[in-house]
Amino acid sequence: MKIFELLKNDKPSISFEVFPPKQNSNYESVKKAAMDVAALKPNFVSVTYGAGGGTSEYTINIASDIQKNYGVTSMAHLTCISSDRATVSTQLEKIKAAGIENIMALRGDIPEDMKDCDLSTLDYTHATDMIREIRSKGYDFCLGGACYPECHPDSANQKEDLQALKEKVDAGVDFLTTQMIFDNDLFFNFMYKLRNSGVFVPVVPGIMPITNAKQLARIKTLSGAYMPRKFVNLCDRFGDDKQSMVQAGIAYATEQIIDLFANGINNVHIYTMNNPQVAAKIQENLSSIIG
Ligand code: FAD
């Protein structure tokens, strides 16, 4: 099933993101966690892609098994910055052969060793380059794209980021998923600016339940996402106590999701970090609300 069809639902629903193993040695345990998340049968499951190779071969296997084992629609992520045309072509054929109809088409982060390169000499400089190519080859995939309510760090300002986003959507994106947000107002402000920029595809907000202090430290360093006082207080108070932080993090994410639904958003994507217990608890908290 194509995700843009699933997003036409008029009742609130949630979807989950999982990641594939990074190496062979932990393949079974990481795969099991991803499968346990999919077994909760959300609206769809997306499977991330390791930008520099590594996990890439596992993305398709896991996305394919999710569909076969649980009948849940899956989406394979695909990054292009470290790839050439031949590699992307091979991946597209494999995704198609595996019966996966949805691709999250991404540039990927620029690897450290490429930061001094002239990126314009690469086969792909932006996600838009790969999206245009996929469309020009006539593939019938539903294509998702990433968007950043707080502006992508590579952009000089949000106006530029939105212009590039419009170009990406016009190249053939069917829907967008946001970078994680901890403050829904940022999402609503972004939606206003996005629609004003002439982008009208569905946008699925991404919510990351923070359930341990390590995760929090990582998010602070990597994403630079704005953390509201209410959330910082919660982490300060419960961060050192494992069980309390799990409960408080799930409660915060649940409240954020309910607020999104209450404001007319019908589809929310949850970055599960392959934690089936957390995903299940959020699903349970929403059991009378989601379709
Ligand atoms: P792009 O859309 O190419 O944008 C990157 C920057 O370039 C932005 O500043 C944009 O404004 C600018 N830009 C874009 N097009 C143009 C243009 N034509 N001219 C000038 N500037 C332009 N990473 C992974 O490695 N694997 C994953 O599975 C993964 N999944 C993700 C899922 C979601 C929902 C999100 C939000 C992010 C994900 N990422 C993943 C991270 C992502 O790869 C990084 O954020 C990356 O730095 C940008 O990827 P992009 O596809 O958004 O890039």
C-alpha cells in the first residue's frame, strides 16, 4: 500500500520508525526489536538507512519482512550523498523486487571526510537530485521527504530552507515527515509558513519519546532541537531514575501526540528507537483515540 493513501484517513493514527542492525553480530537481536515494534500493527513502519553503507543492506530485508510477517505497510529509507548513480539504481531495483512501495528519499548527513569536497561534483548534492532521478525513470514508488520545522542546520535561514523544500516537493515528493519536535507550536508555525510557501502535500510530525538520560544527551548534541522548559524540568527531575524517566518520557510524548490530534493532525510518526515496550505503551495510552 502507498503511504499517501494511508494518510488520507480521517481518524487519528500513528506510525513507527525502526532502525536496522549496524553489524552482523547483533543482527538477530536488533531485527527482533524492530519486528516487535511492527507487530503492534501501526499505520505503517519506516526503516532507516545507514548513510555510509553498513546497515544499508539490512534496511530492505527488514522492511520486506515487516510486510510479509505482519501485513503492515513499510517504507525503506534511502540516502544518496555517499552513493553514486549505479548504487542508487541497484537499491531501487532491490526495493522494487522486495515489494516495497514506499521510499523516504534523503540526502543523508555529509560525512566528515567529505566536508571539504566540492559537493556539486557528486552524483547527488541534495535529496531533490535523487527524487528527480527516481521520477524520471518512471518508478511507481510513493516518495517521502524530510523536513525541519526548526530549519535544517545547513540552511542559512528558514526562508532558504523552505524554498529548497518546495523544490524538493515539486520534484515528486508525496508526503513529508518532520525532524523530531518537542514543542508542538514549532510544528504549527512551520505548517503555516510551509502552506504559505505553496507546499500542500501531507506533513507527518515526528515525535521522539525520550526515556533515558543517554538519549537526552545525544539529542541535545545532535539535533539541536528546542526543548521547552516543561520538558527540561521533567528530565532534570526524573533523568537519574530509570523507571521514572521511562514513565515521564512516555507521558510527555503521549500528551504531545494528543495535542497534535486535538489540533486536527491525523497522522503522527513515532521515532521508537526500536523499543517495543515504549511503542506499545504509547499505543495503549491512545487506544480509544487512534483508529
Ligand atoms: P536535503 O533535502 O537535500 O536538504 C539538506 C540541506 O540542503 C537543507 O539545508 C536544504 O535546505 C538544502 N537544500 C536542499 N535542496 C537544495 C537545493 N536544491 N539548493 C540549495 N539548497 C538545498 N539520515 C540517515 O542517514 N538515514 C536515515 O534513514 C534518515 N532518516 C531520516 C528521516 C527523517 C524523517 C528526517 C527528518 C531525517 C532523516 N535522516 C536520516 C537525517 C537526514 O539524512 C539529514 O538531516 C540530512 O542532513 C539531510 O537530509 P535531507 O534529505 O533532508 O536533505
